[in-house]
Amino acid sequence: MALELEVIKTSGKPLGKVSIPSSSTIKDLKKEIYENFKVAVNRQSIRNGPKGRDEKDSLQIRPQIGWDTVFFLEYAGPILLYGALFLYPQCAYGNETVSKGHGQDVSKLFPFFIFPVGLINEICGGSTIKVQDNAYYAGILWSIHYIKRILETAFVHRFSHGTMPIFNLFKNCGYYWGFALYVAYHINHPLHTPPPAWLFYFGTFIFIFCELGNLSIHILLRNLRPPGTSVRKIPVPDSNPFTKLFNLVSCPNYTYEFGAWVGFTLLTGCLPVFIFALAGLYQMTVWAIGKHKKYRSEFPNYPKNRKSIIPFLI
């Protein structure tokens, strides 16, 4: 199996592509770069990113996969898994538990009347599926979130690196798919107690507000980087009011992301959602601190009053 790798200078300028066997080492890659681009081996520095560390010549090159492919798979999974628990509860909870639930007949709700809901649940031992309004609207918002992420991957994000180690596919999908099952199981449980109406509406407002903020930040970051380059600039707010959060933190997209899941926690009244939110906050804080430090080291005039992810705190 051959690997096709794109060779980029530390300045961000692409040199071209090389093809090497999957069993190759860094030393083999350097020889191939010399053959193709006449860059002396002793002048090469193979790194895991423009600002990364030098890789040892003896290190074996790991199989790679495109960032966009990984993102499509890790974001599509939560939609399908959540939908499976929503549409076919008999298969997950058993007919006796489902019979104790209350709500509307899901087979009559948009867009679920297009699925063979009744047929599949009859196979699992049940027939009519009832769903609470809270779980119904939570499912729609959950789907909107991940559809937004898929569309951003296709049309908004620009990746400084074309690929990542293929192991990351299993790690990332395990995280998102596992939490999707954990969260969906509790929200869609026939005996789940929904929050008060006022808390549902308040949480929905927070969720939608933060989703719009997250999208606004992603669009601003896209506009900072010209196509086909890895140019880095200091991000500053534009005319979009959602971007004003850049005045307080370096990674407001992460701030909005956490805020969206706090809103989702409130509108569902579901503790597992908050656990998911905290797990995401931990990982995003690690990334945000790293990016914040990189901004400060790269730009001497970087705003000193900014925090990494949580205004005035972190």
C-alpha cells in the first residue's frame, strides 16, 4: 500500500507530493524528497506540523487519513445513533418500559413518518412509539448541531494539514459515537422526566445563541486564512456582534461550543448531557491553552487581556 504525502515548507509554501510505501521511515521520506525536489537530506526537517518537533529518521510513517473524512464520519455517527434510539425504543428499552411512556405517536411526527418505524418496532416486540415533546425537539436540535458541523467541514473550515494518523479516526469516532449513545439513551428513555417549560425555552435560547456564535467565529477564522495557505493572523472581532467575544478569549468558538451544550443540558434536564459538556470543555481547554500560548509567542502585540477559553478565568 502506497502513501501519498504533500510536502510543505515551514513557511507554508507547498513543494508538491511524493508517493512512498506505507512501511517507509522518515529517512526513506527524506530520500524521496531529495529525489523529487533536490532538497539535500541534511537540510530537511520532517515535522508533525509547521510548528511541530523534528521527527526521528527511524520513525515509521503511520497511515494517514484526510481531516475532512474523519470529521464527516465522527459527525454523521451521532445523528444516526441518536436517531436509532429515538425511532426504535423497543429495541433499546424493551416493550414493557416503552408501554409505560407517554407522549405523541412518533410515526405521525415530521420527518419520522417517512421511516418504517412501526414495522421495525413490531419486529422488536412493540408497536406504537410515544415520544415527549421535549425529546422530540431535543432530537431536532441535536441533529441541527451535527449537520452544521458537517456543512462547516465541507464549506467553511480550511485545514493547515491535509491528513492525520488513521488511528485518530477510531479515537475521535469512539468519543463522539460513544457519548451519542450515552446521551441519547437517557434523553429518549420513555420514563425520562422533562424539565419545566420555562427551563426548556431558556436552554433552547442559549443553545441557538451559542450555535450562531460558534458559526460566526468559524467564518471569521476562515476569512483570516487565504485559500491554499497556512497564514496566521491575530483574530479580531468584525462587524458581526457574535465575534466580540474575541475581546475576551483567544478561542471563542470553544466558548460557544461549551455554552451550546450547557443550553442543551438545560432544555433536556439530562445529567449525561452535562457530563458530555464537561468532557468537551476539558479537551477544548487543553487545545485553547495551547493555541493561546502559540498566539502570544508568535505575535508580540497579541492582546494581553485575553484569556484562553473562559472569560476572566482560563
